[in-house]
Amino acid sequence: MKPLHRRFLLAAFSVLLALAVPAVACRSTVPNKEARETVFPSVTGTALDGREVRIPEDFAGKPVLLLIGYEMETQFDLDRWLIGLLQSKTPIQFIEVPTIPGLVPGLFSGKIDDGMRSGIPKEDWGGVVTVYGGDASKIVELTGNERDRNGRICLLDGKGRVVWFHDRGFSASKLMELDSFVREKM
């Protein structure tokens, strides 16, 4: 690479970092909200298997359970929900939705997704749909992001409406409530 091109790329990258780092450092906290009885926003994400997924449109006509996480540490909470759902054989399709607002994470989405792929068996990649940037911000606005290590568990009906919601960490009694709700009403 010619020295002039290299300097131009370094300068452009420096400007991008100067603009983006303050936005990340000043990440705003949105108070937690009860999302039940709202319509889930239309967002697009990418499954770890490479498919583009539109939520809720790709699930129109059928219910789906979204396990939303805002921080890497949320995985502990979501894993407990996943184990419970599998053990209880709750009859619902579910997907994990890592939700990462902001400009900088979107720029590094390939690296972030590769990191997730390295810790998830390939056969499960289709069940993890990462949402970045502005679309991720729509989800944050719906649920809030206080106590961001807790997952947001959103059950959507076939019309994309949130019909069951929980954001206070895994609870065996809440899992049983969700399982009963799905079996009786979905």
C-alpha cells in the first residue's frame, strides 16, 4: 500500500474513532418498561448461520419467544431460560436475540458474530439472531436497558404483539407460568 493511501486510511479511522468512542462511552440508560400489550418493533438481524431475519415479520402467523440480551454477561441468565425451556419441553419456537445498539459495535459485527460462533455449536447458529445499531435501539426503547445483565423474555403472538414479558432474571416460577401460558393460549 502506498504511504499516502495508508495515511488517508489511518486519518479516516482516527476521525471515525473520535466520533464513535464518545457515543459508546455515553451510552444512555433507558428505564425498564413493561412491554406486554405492545407491538414489537420491526427490526432486522443476522442469524449466526448468515441468514437475514426480520422480527416479527418472519414469524407472522405463529408465536415466537425472544430471549433478548444486552450484555455478554446476560448469557448466564439466558442459558438458564434455555435449559428450562428445553427441559419443560415448552412447545414454542424460541430465538436468542443479542441486541447491540450503537455505531461502533455495528462496525465490528463480523468480529462480534465470529466470537459468538466460536462458543456456540454450529447446529444452534440459526437460533441466534444478532441485532445491531438503530434496530437494536428500537428494542432498547421497547424494554429498557436498566439491569442489563437480565434477559428480556418476550413472547410474541402471531401478529407481533408482546403477550408475555419478564425482565427480572430467571425464575423457575416464571418459567412455569410461561410454559402454562404457551400451552393454554398459544
